[in-house]
Amino acid sequence: MANFTSESACLMVVLLIFGAIRAVPAAVYTVGDSSGWSMAGDYGTWATDKSFAVGDTLVFNYSPGHTVDEVSESDYKLCTSGNSIATDSSGATSITLKTAGSHYFICGTPGHCSGGMKISVNVAPSATGGATTPSISPSSTTTTTPTPSLASPAGGAANTPSTGGNTHVTQSSSNSSAALSPAVAMLFTFCINVMFKSFF
């Protein structure tokens, strides 16, 4: 009977530990910080000390007359937006990084990209290794109302609509992983040993 009580107690502890593990929050980066997305930004330097991962969000805040265009590497180097993967000119663009690898963004207004409005980010894979297509959607810092679909350049399919959200708050990722504290790990190991001994 003592083994049954120890096993039951340990099983409950293990379940509590796994129930307490929360999803690792994804990071939200405001491109250019307080300067935003403008001709005055140095986005290569801004991105240098940041580690981007799948699930993170880039927020571009900018005044009228600018755009955020996701482009290929060659279009990024040439500052060409004619074949953009997606584009937005709402003044508040939120992009969730959904695939690992390099992603390239420019301002499509003539002369702005060559003037410095361009950023490339290298995105690390998520813990689960899932991959989906990235999308650009307008964001809002005060409302959560749905925003209209964005038309894809060259008559392609439209991006799916998105809801705005507070861009200054860390969002939860669907990747569920967290480190256990040493004390919890020791308790977990003890419970596994108790259950293992009861079987043999």
C-alpha cells in the first residue's frame, strides 16, 4: 500500500509539473524602436544584436508615403519591389515570422530602399520545427478589430485578414517548451525512480 501511495503522489507531482509548463512567449520587435520605419533608420545595426525565431513578430510603424514590402533576396539587393511577396502601406504593419531562414523587407517608395529603408532578418527554427508561409498584415496599437485583406502584387491571391493587437505586449507562441528548475527536476527524477522501482 505504501508503494501505491508514493506512486500516486509522484504521478500527481509529474502531472502538476507538466501542467505548469507554459508556452515560451514569442518576441515582438518594433523595427527601429522609437524611430520606427523611416529614412533616418540604420536597420542593419538595429537587427545586429537581435535573435529572431519562428513565431516572433516584427512591427513596422511609419508615416504616410512609405510601404513595407517583403521581397526576395535579389530584389532586396536591387531595391526592387515589382515582384513583392506581400506589401502594406497602412502605417502600422505587423509581420509574424512563420518560416526559418532569411527574410527581406524594403520600402517600395522609389529611392527609399536605396536610402536605407531595408532590413534583412535571419530567422531561427522554432522548437517544434513547424513551417508555414509568412504574411504581412496591418497592426494596431489600440484596437483588436479585424483588418481588411491585403491584395498580393501582380494579381495574386490576397493575404488572409488579421486582427490587430497591442504591439508592445509579448505574444504567446504555440511552441510549448520551458526549462524546469533544478529542484523540480530533482523531484521529477525522484518520482520516476519511485515508479520504476515499484514495477521491478
